Amino acid sequence: MSVAFSLVIAVCMVLAVLAMLRSGKLREKYAVLWLVVGGLTIILGIFPSLLDWAASLVGIKVPANLLFALSIVLLVGVGLHVSRELTVLEEETRILAEEVAILRQSVDVLRKAAAAPGEAPQDPTAVHHPARPIASEEVDSDH
């Protein structure tokens, strides 16, 4: 019963990952990991003696302990990866917020110049942010 149950759960997990991948709710680089985990779970569901063999190979007496140890390592790795991705996204969000603030200030300068036609307009391109200067490669000439 438990072998059949684990096999059904593994197949459902693979199908769920494929459905999320197809609908665009999961990116390919993350789907690969979960498909490998699902595939290995299916293999262990079909051949449960492989877990016994792997446990004896590394010197673990109870095969379930090997499964738990591998699961913990996998979850720590996924947590580390997600933390790294979150850090990158936070940095990108901070940079975008700074650039939006600079653009808003430039728009305000241009609006004030348009509202007061007699005054000389301040150069909106002179407005810059000291935290991150914009390199010439970052300027998109299409926009």
C-alpha cells in the first residue's frame, strides 16, 4: 500500500509541475529540479529496494533516514537558492525605484518649465542620483 501510494503521489507531483510549467506559473529553471525529484521518487516507488541498496552503500541502517537526510539537504538547497533570487530581485527593485525617482524629478522640472514660459528651463538631464550613475550602455536609444 505505501509503495503504491508513494508512486501515485510522485506521478501527481510530476503532472502538477508539468501543468504549472505549461501554464507559465513555473519557470523552466525551477521545473527541472522538481521534475528530477519527481522522477527519482517515481523510480524509488517502482524499485523500493534501490533505497535499501543506497542506504547500505553509505552505511545508514534505516533507509528512511537516508530519504529524510536527502530531503533536508534538498530543502536547504532550495531555500538557499530562493534567498539568493530574492536578494537579486530586491536589488533590482531598489535600482528601479531610484531610477523612477530620478525620472519623476526630471518630469517635475520640465512641467515647471512649461508652466512658467518666461523663465529659463533647468536642464532635466543634469539631474542625477549619486548612488548609481547611469552608464551610457544602459541608455536605451529606442525609448
